[in-house]
Amino acid sequence: SGLVLLTTIALSLSVLRLAKKNTLVQNLFCIETLARVDTICLDKTGTLTEGKLKVDDVICFDDHFNIDQIIKNMNYCLEDGNMTSIALHQYFSKEKNYQPFFVIPFSSQRKYSAVSFNEFGTVYLGASQFIFENLDSKIEKKIKTYTSQGFRVLCIGYTPIIINDNTLIKNLKCIGILILSDVIRQDAKTTLDYFKRQDVDIKIISGDDPVTVSAIARRCHLLNYEHYIDVSSLSDEQIKEAIEKYTIFGRVSPKQKQLMVNALQENNHTVAMTGDGVNDVLALKAADCSIAMASGSDAAKSASHIVLLKNNFNAMPHIVNEGRRVINNIQRAASLFLVKTTFSTMLAFLTLFLIRRYPFEPIQLTLISSLTIGIPSFFLALEPNHARVQGNFLLNVFSKAFPGALCVVLSVVFVHFLGNVLPINEAQMTTM
């Protein structure tokens, strides 16, 4: 019963410690799982990056056009609430110099937006492959250079034609490009470095282009960032083979995320999964320990064991260390408890066949339990201990408890035979 009390108190104190780090523990026993995690699957958005974009550069290909003024007027007309639109508003703001005639808002199907202005023409904004049929090779090469470095490139297409429906005009002229980048978390590098030192394997699972994700991972100092693959064309069996070979997986569907977690578990890995969207829910439920961001969807948070209340990815090392501290200390304390259990069992058998009477009085056992097990175990349970948890819990505990128990039994047997040689009475022998 002391061990049950000790385990409950140790886990409860861990929950309180993690709460001070703005970490909500929704399942008490996930702390134990965290201590044994050897693989962490991260979603790029919300973990490596803040889920925000910023404009890094504006490149104009035709001096007859004022790119800044065009984007400001488009911002005035477009009311998109996506990350790209927010980044454009922060960088360019908005103004009204041209009279808008027709607006095509951004949609995930079209992959572009457009505004048609009276007496000026129509401006399209989107990825090159979605708005241009034939693009100048020099511009195309420049775009590929930026995308290979992890940047997002938006092309600005112009036509003097005024439109009045959702038509994509052919033979648009590319008058400029906008270079955007994901805002990388300040703590991402140090957190990934910590996991590298702890021999915890990192897998980046994202729905974005694997080349872009790889470039971001390189900026975060992730080991083996060059080992990336596009999962969209792989079969389930190929994914299971690729999961150990590659570090970064791009164009991953929600079902494939779950499949990857299951494949890692089949290979005897203890897997933690972080995510923030509805598309991560299947994988979060499948993982041994799931971690959600507070800014994520309600579905992701309810499916997770742990929620990072301030989206603080740098809390991950504290969470893992806390799990290790608790389990390592419970193992040490459990060894103390089992020393008494083990030597009591051994002495009971010896009393049947070798020793005249059981060597301890009940009040002496109470003293032993209090001073050599109960009080020390509480101090042991609270000590810092961040060593990686390895092996089987019961085997670890018994391997430490058995030598101590055997030492006690041999000491009792020695005193028993000493009592047969020296003139000492039963009370003195029991005390010894």
C-alpha cells in the first residue's frame, strides 16, 4: 500500500510541475509513456514553425508597374483570412487608388485570387503552376531557386482585360514575385538539439511539399534533413518500408499519418505525436503519447494526452525529463519496498525448515518499514533523475531488490548460527 501511495503522489506532483510549465496533463499515466518515448512525430506547422508567414522580398520584372501599390489595392478588395493574406496585409497594408470592378477571392480549389480594376486591368496572385501556362525560363529558374531554399513564392500575373466572372485569362504576363517564408519558432533549434542528445528519433510528417519542409528542417538543425520523400504516390506497404529510412515525409494524408505511427509501433518504437489540426486526430489517437497545441482544433486537443497551453514547443524537454524522473525514481523506491517483501518471503521458508522461529517481532517490522523503506522512498521519489528509461519495469526493480534482500537473509542466518555458539538469549538475537 505504501508503493501505491508513493506512485500516486509522484505522478500527481509531476502534473503540478508540468502545469507550472503551462502544460495540461489529461491522462496521468501518459507521464510514464513519455519517459520511454524513442521516436517523436512532429507536424511542421505549430511545432517547427509558428503557423505564420512573413514577406521576405518583393521582386519586380517590369518597371512600368508599382508592385507595392498593386498589392495594397488588392488587399483593400480581398478579405481572405488565410496565413498568406495576413502576411500581405502586415507587409503592404492597404489603400484604394484603383476602382475595383470584379473580385475573385482565394479558394483552395483554384489556388489563386484576382482583382479586376477599372481602367487598369486584372491582377492574379497565386502559385506559378496554377496561373501560368507558359512561364519565362529565367523566371521559372528563379522560382525554383527560392522554393528549394524553403521559401514560398507567389507570382503576380497581369492582363489589361477586365473580367466579370471567375475566368483564368490565358497568356498572363508575370510582372513580379513575392517571396514568403514560414516563421520558425525561436525554441525549435534548441528543442531539436535536446532530442538529438537524448537519442530520440525525429520524424517530420507534413502535408506540405517535402522540399520546403526539408529546407525548414535544415534551418532548425534537424539531423538527416536531406532524407525526405513525397508520400502521396506511395502504397501502404511502401510507407511501412520508408518509415525507417526517411526523416521528412511530405504530402501526407491524415490516414497515412496514422499508418506511419502504427508502422513505427510495429517496429517496437514508443511513439509520441504532436499535432494541432483535425487532420492529425487519427495519428494522435494511434500514438502511445499524443501532444496537442492549445491553438489547435478542439478535436485535436480532446484526442491528446497532453496540451501545450501556450503553444510552447520548448516545453517538450521538460515533459520528457519529468516523465523520466518519475519512472526512474518510482523504480528505485519500488526496489526498496520489494527488498522487504523478498526477504520476508525467503525468511518465511527458512523458518519452516532451518530457523527455530521467525527472527522479527511485528513492532520491529514496523520500525524497519518506517526508517529503511517508507521515509527514504519519499525522498528518492522526488530527486532529479533524467536518465533514459530502459528495460522492463519489474525486471529492473527485482534486479535491484534481490541483492539487498539476499544480504538481509544471509545476515539473519549468520546471527542465528552465532546464537548457537555464543551465550546470547532470544531477545538479544532478535535485536541483532
